[in-house]
Amino acid sequence: MIDLPPSAVEPSLLPSRNRKADRFFESATPDADATMRPLTGSDDVTHFDVVIVGGGAAGLTLALSLPKHLSVAMLMKDEPLESSTYYAQGGVAAVWAQDDTVDEHIADTLIAGAGLCHEEAVRFTVEHSREAIEFLLAQGVKFTLDENSDDLHLTQEGGHSRRRIAHVADATGRAVATTLLERVRECQNVTLLDHMVAIDVITTNSLAQHFDAPFTEPNRAVGVYALDTKAHRVLTLSAGFVALACGGVSKAYLYTSNPDIATGDGIAMAWRAGCRVANLEFNQFHPTCLYHPEARSFLLTEALRGEGAYLRLPPCDHHPEGERFMLRFDSRGELAPRDIVALTIDFEMKRLGLRHVYLDITHKDPEFVKAHFPTLYTRLLEFGIDITQDQIPVVPAAHYTCGGVVVNRQGQTDVLNLYALGETSFTGLHGANRMASNSLLECFVYAMSAAAHIRDSHAHAAPSVPMIPIWHIQDYIQDNADQDEAVILLQNWDELRHTMWHYVGIVRSNKRLHRALSRILLLKQEMQDYYGSFALNKNLIELRNLLLVSELIVRCALRRHESRGLHYNRDFPQSLPTPADVVLTPAMPSAV
């Protein structure tokens, strides 16, 4: 495979015929005619009505919302609870309180989105926010209650003008993920498959290419190839519908709040399948990740600042406790939107040569802090930090991918029967900057909408699934392969993350972006040169996806000739008068 511009598309990893040891990008199995099996009763191809890739909030909600007569497979890359959802501390934004309104929530979201939110998507999401909370309550999520009214306790976070964040203490994501997974385990129609790394979506276009057949119908999804990392074999799953709900791409950056699974798999697979992507240049950097040598991806919830925590510089003669610097930049102080807070912290760190700043909630009553942030309080004690007495060292870190795969209100992509949900998707909700706690809300609302669409589509006419070639993993290793050279993968991964952090981080320039693109393209070429020497494995698949999505991020950034929201380019410091999305379209063959 050659490096492709955004007008082209990388090939999906379909087995290619008559070659025993092709390069990984092209992939090989024995002759397809010898390996094809009937779908029904086959040991090689397993059929489900729906295959869901990802086990976070969106994937779990979709599984629970689908009709029980549909067979569903849920692929999880790691352990069942290992998702960005599990680590979400804040909560779910919803119009719940009597003094709050849909229009106010919409207005706050539009302001945070810096002119790029799609208002119809914002309204659709917010109008279904109460329904999302009611769904979670029905599943058994035990939200924190207000001690005075026995109604939901609502907190306030950056960008919100009202208290509207429903939460479970300071570990909402863990409670939501655990509860929804319990409900999914009770569903007889859902098969949970953990330690499964999705490789590619199987489409009718990719099958036609494989069999050298003409493209006689619109492109549609018909299955998924997935690597079973425990058994070290590739599963071939056929499906009437495929949903990608596998998170964002924050692991492309050196510092991130995300778990290791956030490698852009869904975005990469959708692009290769023929889907448009949009606004990938808008990468949200959470302002406050713990800066500690023993801490890894430790997020300090937005709710800390919502409940009154200050951001401070290190102590000095004029400010013994450290200057509370945010008010110099924004009248909202610590409650300014995340992009402003992260940019300000980054500016102050670079101006003063600091490795971190401090988050301070020591002025609040200790019992209040312990009651509202019990998990955080206990966890930070393990690092020798008592947040009721000590200021917390923090640094910005890559946190959320605001762009993604272009979808409609039902989560449909450009490929028929292929859906993208949650952080994988671009719905238009977040604009140039996601407002706190709108992301979990988006997961629930769009997953329920997608489930309804799949239900209606299946009832109208269940999709036919063509014959699919299976994948024999042993045929991917060349003779005399150098399997002891895994250090090359590690080096390329590290180089990519440093490149993205320094050149495509909070502050960018055209020179930095072009340097990043040059390095990414070179890394892709290097990987192509030695792919044939490696057996298919998780690291290889993830790095392939990271390189592709990182390239798409840079190309989106280069096409935006302005600074807006999360994207700040020193060469274009002002915003253009007319906001516009950046949309990249892969070149795919059309039906004849």
C-alpha cells in the first residue's frame, strides 16, 4: 500500500487470493475457493444479526436497546469493563431540574462549540436527555441523590450555566459501565467476546474487489474480521448490521487521560470502508490530569472546578498560595470551557517553564470534599496527596476526539448498515469544543436511536449476507520472519506520540503540521516495508490505525485556515467569519 491523500482510501484487510505470504496491508490466505464455507452451520464463519465493536456506554446501550429476537455479538478489545466510559468521573448532562430548560442547555452547548455545532443535532440530543437518564435509572444505575429532596443531585461543570450533571459520586462512568454490563450479561441474545481486536469491516465493495467482480450495488457492511488475542486466531463474523462504538484516538498523544484501547480503531475502519470523516482537528485536551511519576492516565474530574477548586501557579513571594491565574484570561475563571482552560494552562507552563500547575480545593470544607469526591480522595492518598490539605499537580492531556465518522441522527454512516456511535462518530453535537458531560449523553441518545433504526430496517427486510472468505492467521508470516524485532513497533509508536504531542498539540502552526505529516507518512512507509515479517497482533493493528487517523487529523488541521475552539494555529490566530466543517471523503468505487 502507498501513502494515500484524503481523497483516497486504504484497502480493507480482506484475504487476497493465490498468495501465501503477502504484506500485512494486502493480507493473504490460501486460495479463496478452497477456504470459502457456507455461513449456516460453519465452523469458520459465524453469523449475527448485529455486530457491535466496542463495550463502552454507546455499545452497551445499543445492545440493551435492540429487540431481543436479534442475535448480537459485542466485541471488546480488552477486559469487558476496559473502556473510556469506565474512567469517566463527571456525569451525564441532562435537563432535569425544574429551573433548567432545553433552550438553556442548547445555548450553553452552542457557545462552547464556538460556532461549529449543528444546532439540529444539539436540539435532538438535549431533547432526549431526560429519556437517557430515565433509561439509566431503569437499568439500575444508582445516581447520587440530593439529601434535601431525594431527587437527583446535580452538579455544575465548565461551560454549563446551570446545575444539570447527574452523577454517581465521582465515579459515574464506573457505575454506568458496571450496571449496563450486568444488564447485557442477562440478555440471552447477546454474545460477549472479550480480547477481540477488530481488524476491518467487511463490505460488499471489499468482497467485490476480492473476487474481481463488478460493483453492482451500493456499498454496505456485511461483517467484521477480528483478532482473538487469547487464541491468536482471526474470527470471521458475518452480520446484517455493524456498529462501531470503539472510542476516540487520544492514544496518539504522549499524555492522555484515556485507557490504552483509545487507538482510533473505529474511525480507521470506517474510513477504509468508505465513510467520510469530519473535524478531526478538534482534539480536546483535558485541563487537569494528575502529574505524578507513578500515575498513568489519571484524570481529575471537571466537577472539582465545578465545586469551587482553583487553578494556581506555584507559590511565590507575592502569592504564597500560588496565583489564581485563570481570572487574568477569562471572567468565568475555572468554569471557562475546557479549550480555554487547557490553552491557558499550556500558555502559562510554556511562559514560566513549568512542568505543571496546581489544582486547589483545600479552601473547601474537608467533609464536603470527601463526600463529593470519595474515589478521588482515596485514590490520591495512594500518591501521598491529601486533597483536603494539599494542592494537586496537574497538566493538560489528550482527552476526547470531537470529530469522527460522519453520521446522521440514527448513527448511520455513508456505508449502508454500518453505524458509528459515541466518540467514534461525528454527529455535529460538539462543534469545535465538547462541553463537559455532553459526551456520555450523546452515547445514550444516539445508541437508542440507532437501535430503533436497526429494528425497523430488519423488520422491513432482513439484509442478505454474501459468502465471505475466512482468514487463516498462519498464512501471514513470511519464511524467515524476524519476530524478535518488536522493538520497531515500540519505537514507531513512541515517535508517533511525540510527534503528535509536539506538532499537533494544543498550539499548532503550519510548519509543525507539515513536519508532523512528513513524519507520519514516513512511519507508514517504514511499517509497510516490514509488515510481512510480523505475525498479526494487537500492537500491529493498533499502530496501523493510529497512523491512519493521525494522518487524517493533520490533514483536517491543515485545511482549517483559522483558529477556532480546540484548534489553535499560530499562523491563523483569528476565526473566520463563517464557520465551516472540514470533511474528508475517501475515494471508493461506485456501483455500475
